[in-house]
Amino acid sequence: MKIVACNSNRPLAEAISASLNLPLTKASVRRFSDMEVFVEIQENVRGEDTFVIQSTSYPANDNLMELLVAIDALRRGSARRITAVIPYFGYARQDRKSGPRTPISAKLVANMITTAGADRVLTMDLHAGQIQGFFDIPVDNLYAAPVLTKDMDKAFDGADTVVISPDVGGVIRARSIAKRLNTDLAIIDKRRERAGVSEVMNIIGDVDGRKCILVDDIVDSAGTLCNAAVALKEKGAASVSAYVTHGVLSGGAVGRVSASPMTELVITDSIQATEAVRLADNVRQISIAPLMAEAVKRISSESSVSSLFD
């Protein structure tokens, strides 16, 4: 087995290789002076089972290109099998036509990864489950729920908690976490009565005097989470924390979280932490490296991956 790390999330790649007790494959992933991507695998990979670790986070296009070129380098180096390990799959929110003459970019990215020469894909908490069907190769979509609930158990040991879905679309995800914690579920229903009027947040469920745990797959601008935290506090919530798989946190998101009534925002290290995230008092990262490493090991040994979540 060979593990190749590109540049988007080097710390996670190193943590995965440490969990597997396997050194990273020597490779050079660099730019020419005109910013073209160049990848050189500096070890023999002929006949090897290879894994390329690369999140397609910001800058999404550069990181995606690194992944594609690395896959091509391995294919031309006669690797037996190439698995693209993409902890955070960028472009996942463009999974349908949002209007006339608009693209389905997630499908385009899936085609590019397949055409580059990937034999299978390993990812985590895809924004929409149907993206698995965009690929014509096997896809293992891991869930961060076991990692998140383990941390919740430590943080809220025995407290009166309620799991909150910040929108109607995230109910299935929130329900699975509520089931694991054996606690109640509440839903925030956002609606805008008419154009130009600010949206009203209706909370379905009992939150008064309870510790609220917001659960989502992606936090980008953090506007939804911060507005939800304000609404929950107004309804009498004792405290509000948020657990999110992918911390995109673009623009002034970290400042928005710091100024919000949220006690804590917990994200995984599927995307490398920025300086702002590292310095923020109420933003914390937990590692998915052991879970990813176990999945890599099972794929390599042709064992069941789904049994990780039984």
C-alpha cells in the first residue's frame, strides 16, 4: 500500500499515515512559474494499491487540479489501483440545476476524477447522497457521526440535551445523531413570507432550559448557524453548541462565530484549519484521521467499510 499526499491538507495526510504506521510516499507536488501544477512520484508504485489524499477545499480549482494530475502520474506509473481519498468533496453543493442554463458541477467533477484514472473514491459526509451515483466507480461515503457523538458524550455527559437541525434538509443527519445520543430532536424552519422581508425562524420542538446541539454537514459563511443560535437563545435555550463535519469558514465566518451566542463550534479536520480558526476561542477541531485510516486499511484488505458504522 502507498499513500500519496497532495498539498490541501498535509497534517491530515500525515495523521492518517501515522495511524496506519506507514510513511507517506515520496512525491513532489509543485507549481511551475506560470502556476501550472506538476506532480512527480519519487518511488516505484508499479503494481501497488495507492491512495491519494486531497480535500478539494479553497482554493478548490487548484486543489482539484493537483488531485487529477497526481492520479494521472500514478496511472502512468502503473499503479494497480488508485483510490482518491477526498475528505471534503468541493463543488458538492452544485448537485442539481438551480435554474435554466446552469451546470451540475458535482457531476462534472465526478467525471473528471473518473477520467483521470481513479478506480474508487473515499469521501466523508457528502452534501447530497446522490453524488455517489454521479461516479461510475465505487464510492465509499463515510459518516463523521461516530467521531462527533463521541465528543458530544464527553462534552455533555448526562446533561439535558436536544439535537437541532438548522434547516428541514438536514433532518435525517440530525436524527441519526439524536438516536446515537438517545436524546430529542428539534428543527428550525426558516421561512420568508415575501421578498424583501427578513426570514422568520420557527423552532419545532422543546428547547427551553436545555443544552442545544446544532448539527450540520458544512459551515461556510456561518450565517445560518449564528442566526439559529440567536433564535434558540430567544426561546430559552440554556446553551447552544454546533457540531459540523466540514469547516469551510470563508470570509468573515470565524469572526461571526466568535461574536455569536454560540458556546462552541466543533469541526473536523477534513479541511486544514486557517490561522483564524486556530486563534478563535470558541472554534475547536477534532480529528477524523483514525476513521479515515481504518477505512483505507479495510479498502486495501478488501474488507467491509460499512461495518464501521454498525
